[in-house]
Amino acid sequence: MSEPSAAHGPQPPATPPPDTFGGRYRLERELARGGMGTVYAARDTLLDRTVALKVLRPEPGRTIQDEFLKEARAAAALKHPGIADVYDAGIEGDLPYIVMEFVPGETLRQHLVRNGPMPPVRAAFLAAEVAAALEYAHRNGVVHCDIKPGNILLTADGRPKLVDFGIARAEREPDDGAIVGTVGYIAPEQIMGEPLDGRADVYGLGAVLYEMLTGDRPHAGSDLTQAAALAQVSPPPAHERNAAVPLALSELVARSLQPDREQRMPSAGALAAALSTFLDSQSAAGSRPVGAAARQPLGFERAQATTGRPRRMPVLALGAVGLLAAVVAVLGAVLAFRLLDGGTAPIAVPQVTGMRIDQAATRIQGMGLTVASPVERVPGGEPLGTVIRQQPAPGNRLARSAPVHLTISAGP
């Protein structure tokens, strides 16, 4: 099972790749297919070992080497036990490829699909390990940007390894106009195209931990515009979705998922330290261990990573409750409209120019239309995230579920 990408739509039929890359890497079988390319198990005939080889999916209008070279440079510089190693990169014909460490085991996504929610202590341990690896990457100036269960591998000894830095970028580097990430795990600031720092990965990891504990993503949106609206609301607390989740752990998840990054856990290292403290408390209370690996060091100095004891925060603000009530009202109105017209009458495109993207998405979807993805961003004098153009124009009538194309301001 794969998560929907924010940056890519339906994939065209794949052209069969060559049997061998770089004169030495012989493809054996397909492992996974994603928004940016396909990963194969391959044999390195020179060193006689199995490797993972990722081939970029060509995309019209984009220089195909750019993203792969970015991934290779970013990932090859990172040497950490919680990050899969990068061995080599190159171009075979017109297909860029990258050669990575082959990690026997399964993805966290596969594990969750097969087994459902994890015991809280096990989930906290895995999240702490991933947070430690992210802290290392962030200290080296790299933000992953696509933390999700499909990008976390579980090794044979139960440890997580982070893979796929395909859309990684340097902290605070200028944005290129593309909205990247995966719906359900993407931070609000990524959706808005703001400069990123490590707190975007903290949000993604918070969403992963929420899913490990409850079996569901924190928000159920299936496209980017739904994610934009839902990301402004705190999800139901994890301990309300699963009574086995301790309150202390639920509060850590809630703080990691704060829509305002200034209110979020301040760094991956701080999250790792807080999770380690939680695990220590569970061990002292006599909770069942999660394996020998669970109590090994997390690979960072807690004194450097901790920025203060997390304060208790309400997990649902009154404003969120009000927004949810408004959404229920809108859905009720839509249902009544459909009952009256049979769901077949053309729908007038609403006026959304000048609104924030989340407000525009809510209004368009409330009318029974959809917002085309991706949403285009261009420089402008309006505030960041303001809708500056829409197509078709207001008043045009469309069939139910037809898309409305929006252009938003990237800021002055």
C-alpha cells in the first residue's frame, strides 16, 4: 500500500528499464513503486552483493537529473545507523539511478497493514530511533520532507532505517514552487510553500507515531487541498482513539502535530529525548520490554537535544471545535442539496479569489466540486497562500466533482 503524493498525479505506464545499470548492477526484481520512481533489488556484480537501485520516473517539463542528484548528494553525506547508506549514482541512457543499501525486512507501512496498531512502548521506541536519525540529518543541514511509513524500513532485528531522501532539501533553501510531500503526513508549512526547517519532519514523524498508536492517520484527507484545510485542526488525541495509549505519550504526539510550528516540538532531538524519557518511565513502572534493541543508546546527546520539559497543552482548542462544527454544517447542507437535485444538476463555480487556500478548498468542496492538484504558486504582492486566480471563472457551471484550478501567491 502506498500513500498519495502531493507532488505527483497518476503515473503513466512504466517503460521497461534496461537489465543492467552502470555496467555492474543487474536488476533482479521490483521492490516498490512511488511518486518519483521505482526501486529494484539488484545484484552488484563487481562486489557480489545485493543492493537497492532506484530509477527516476521521467516527468515532462522537468530536468530529470535534478531531483536524483539532489537525493544522491544529500543522502550520501549522511552516515548514521538509522539511515540507509547510499553507494553510487549515475545515468543509464536517459534514466538517472541511485544505488543504496539493501535492507532485508519490510516497511513500516507493510507492518501496519498486516498487524494494525503497535503496543505504545514499541511505537515510542521506533519513533525515538527515527527522531534520532532525523536529528543527525538536521544537524547536517538536510530536511527529509517526506516522513511516512513507506519510507521507514524495519530491519531483521526490529530497528528502523530511514530511506528515500528523494525530495530532501537543505534547511531554509529557497523554494522552487513545487509542493512536495505525502498527503496525511505533510506539514502545514510545506503545503503553504514556506521555507522549511527540521520541524516539518517532526510533524511528519508525529503523524507516523499517531498511526502506529491508533491504526489511522491523524487526518483522513485524500488530496492536497483537503490536507490544507485539515492540517489547521488538531486531530482527536491518540489516547481517545486507543485507550491503551498513555496520556504522556498522547501529549507528545499532540505537540508534534501542532499546526503552528512555533508551538510544535522544537526539534527532532527534543522529540527523541522526550520519547526516551517516556520509555524510561515505562521501564521503571515495569512495562514489558520491547526487545534488546529498545534500550540501546539513541545516538545523540540528550543534554544537547533537550530544550526543556514539554508543557501540557490542550489537545483540542475551542477554535478547532468550532471549525469542526462548521464542517459538519457544510456537509449537512451539501447532503440536503444532493437530496433535492438528485446530485446531477450543474454546479456554479464559487468566487474564491482573495481567500486563503484552506478557505477556498473548503468552499469549493462544500459546493460538490474539487480542487485540481497541484496548486500553482507564483510570486505576488498578496500574502502567502492567498488565491490570486481561479479557472473556470466564478459563475461557470460544472458537473459535480469537476476540478477548479487555483493559483496562489508565493508571497511578496
